[in-house]
Amino acid sequence: MDPAVKPRDDSGGELFFKKMSSPQILFPKYYRCLAISFLIVLLFSCTTPKHSVTWKELDRFTELSENQKARQEKAKHQSELCQQIVETLSPAYAKLSKFIVGPVNARDPLIQLSKLKKNDCVGNDRWDVFRLISRGINEHNTKIGVILPLSSTGEIGKTLLRGIKSGMEGSGSEQVFVFKDRDTTPSLDSLLAQLVFRDKVGLIIGGVNAEDASRLAAWSEDLLLPSLLIVEKRSVLYSTPERSSHPYVFPITLAESSTARALAMTSHQKQLRRVSFLRPLSGKADELCTKFRKELQKFGIEVTHDIQYEAGDYRSMDSAVMTVTGTGTAERMAEYRDLYEKKFEEAKKQGLRFSPHSVVLPPLMDADAVFIPDDFRIVRHFVNLFKYHGIDKVTMIGNNEWRSSALIQPWDPFLHGSFFADHVGSYAKLPGGMQYEFDSSEYFVLPSVAGQIDLQMMGYHAAKIALSASQNPLTTKREIVKKLRLLPQFSKDNVFEWPIYLFTIKDRRLEFAWKLEPKTEPEE
């Protein structure tokens, strides 16, 4: 058979059909591989993730979890803080709101603040509470509230008012101050409620008597309301040791801290090494003595005695001098007995009447200066006692109570070189609006007038300070407090520090030595 001739298929189409239906014919080897690969990919796509987890993603997941936990802790802390603020402020404003006379505006932020409860701080409501509190306690219209006794027969309130008006002079601030007469309203709380809720004052000036000053100090602490309180002593503002100070209370009192500092600096300049204190039993100078002692210690100056006496009582004052001069018979009894017998025999020989008062031991004084924070009359009496006990000369140190021409008239050489400090320099340079008459020179006025000028100066400084801290309407109460703290007139514990003028006594006259501004060095 010819190889070129293909065999004939006797079965007809059967052979062709078999070949076409065979897998080898329908799916060649290439297609079989492709199908198997597809099945493998499909299988893996169902059993494995689309991508593997990296460490970076795990760290991010951990960070998100921690942030979520931190946010929850922060929210919890904020809610607790909100509750603490509400528990502190809301009762105080609620208590004061009861003293409001007449209807109140329910939408007033302070009225709303007075009605807050702890539950108001739950969840997102705490932000609304925070905003309400911030708006309520900071809202004011630059007005300054003043509570003084103005209509009684006493002159303290009226004298302070003259000083305040002197501080207002030329500032164009007549409408800024809101005055309330303490004498016309028996309740201090009622006046304060009106100033806080109705007048929206940003600062209070008041005090005068110890009871009102202490009451206002407590309200200032509870309401976060800055106050300038005019008091004789800072200690009267706080009824308990726990409330010994507060950032919202700024006492304006006499210049004890500044006086102590100026006197200590002068003692150091004069090279004094030992100082004895004679302290009035009334206690009026106790705080000054304590501060002066601390200031002296900074310069290494020793306080050898600190003795109390009853002013005007001869025996008490003489006993104090005997202790300071070392002439007390209790310590030198044997020496005194010998001298007594000697004086007795001398009087007998001369035919004179013997007087026990003539027996005075020679002094053994161990101090080169004596501090007497009392008025000029007491000082002159002490001078005579020192001379009686054999002290020809010792430097005397005093405070503003020495300020009288009677201190040097008539002249006593014993006082030459002595010095004292006061918060008024030349009376001729006082602010306008103050009335007074000189007594022999610009450095002296009548004693009855000196006290009034002190009060006027306290009111003057209070007005000036209040205006400087609160005139900007955009200044919040919190910022007012910050401004007050930064003023050089206030110490770290918020106590007012006066400019101090140092005077020395020389040759029948009083001489101005130097001026000490708060927180500065002395100025000639």
C-alpha cells in the first residue's frame, strides 16, 4: 500500500468522534497545567489571608488601644475635677444668692452656677459645666465694689473714702467705683450679694473692722473674688490656722514687713551688732518685732533682750530698763548690798537724808542699740530712765509712732544718731485732696492728724492698685489676681509693702536719710 494514501476508516464517523471526545484531545497538556494552577490559586485564596500582619500594624493597634484607655481615664479625671469644682463653688454662690434683694434673672451665669449639681458633670455635659463656671466666676464689667462705714459718727470710713477719692482723682473713673454704706445695712452679706450678682464687680475694697475684714476674706476665698482688705493687722483676716493665706486676698495694712527690712538695713549700715527689744505689753508691735528680728538675723545682728513692759507704768518700764542695762538687783544682789551700805554711810557722814533711790548699780549693758516701737511720749520717758541708770548714750530705733515734733522738742542730745522708719516722707508731697497742717516743718504734722493721713494713704493706695489691675474689660478675675501678684507693692504672701522713708535724728532736727521702694535697694 502506498504510504501516501491514508487508510480508509471503515467505521465511518466513530473513530473521529472517539478522538474528539478523549481528554487528551479536549484538554491538551498546556491547558491541563493552566487548570491545575487556577485550582491551586483558588484554594489558597479561600484558606489564607490576603496579606500578613506586620509589627508596625501591631504597634499601631496597641497605640490606639492605649489612647482609647487614656481618653477614658482623662474623661474620668475631668468628670471628677468638674464635680470637685461644683462641690466647692456652687454652694458658696448658692449661699450668697440667698441674700439678694428682689427678683433674679434665672439665665444669669452666676445664678446658674449656684444651682449646679455633681450629676451635671457626667458625660459630655462636663464641658457645658466648665464653660458655665468659667463664664460665671470671670464675668465682670470693670467695676470696683467698695464697702465702708460712711454714715456713722466714726471717722474711719469717711477718712478712707477721702483717700480713695484722692486715688481716683484725674483717672476719669468716677463711674467705676460702686460704694456701699456698711452703716445703712446690718448685713454685710447683703451688700456683697448686690455687688457680685447685680453690679458684677471684678474686685472688692473693704475691711476696716476685724469682723467685716475676716468675713470678706472668707467670702473671697469661697467665691474666687479678688479683694483688697484694709486692716490694722493681717492676722485678723483668718479665723483658723488652715486659712492663713489665700491668693485672692490682698491685705493693705501698716508697713510692718517693709519697716522691719528698712530698719535692719540701717542697723547694718551703722555697724550695730547687738540690739535689745523693749516691746509694749499691748501686743501692737508683736508682728513688727518678729519680722525685725528675722531681718536682723540676715545681717548677723543679735537680739540680746526681748522684754515686755506696760506703757505708762513706771515700775514696769523701769524694770525693763534695769534688765537691759544689767542694773537689776536680782542678778547683782551682793554688789547692790555693798553699794547700798556705802551710800548709806556717805549720807550719814554728810548729815544728809539717805534715799534708797540713790543706790544705782553701774550699768553692764551688752547692746549697742535699743528698739522701742511705741509712741514718742513713751520713748522720751525711756530716755530719762536710761540716763537714770547710767547710760549716757545708746542708739535708739523706732517705728512710725515716733513721728512727732515733740520727739525732738525740747531737744535731748541722748537721741542724737537715733533713727526710725515711716511710710510717709515729706507731708508736703502727699497726693492731692488730703488736708493737713504742718507742725514746725514739712516732716511733722499734729499727732491727731498723722493717724488720719495714714488711713487716707491706705485708701489712696487701694484705689490706685484696684484701677491698675481691673480697668481692662477683657481682663478676667483670674488675670486680675495675676496682675496684683506681679505688682511690686505686694510681697510673696500678698501683703502690701509700703515705700519706706528712713529718718535720723541729728542736732535738734529730723533728717530724711533715704527711701526704700518695695523689693528694691534704698534710694538716696
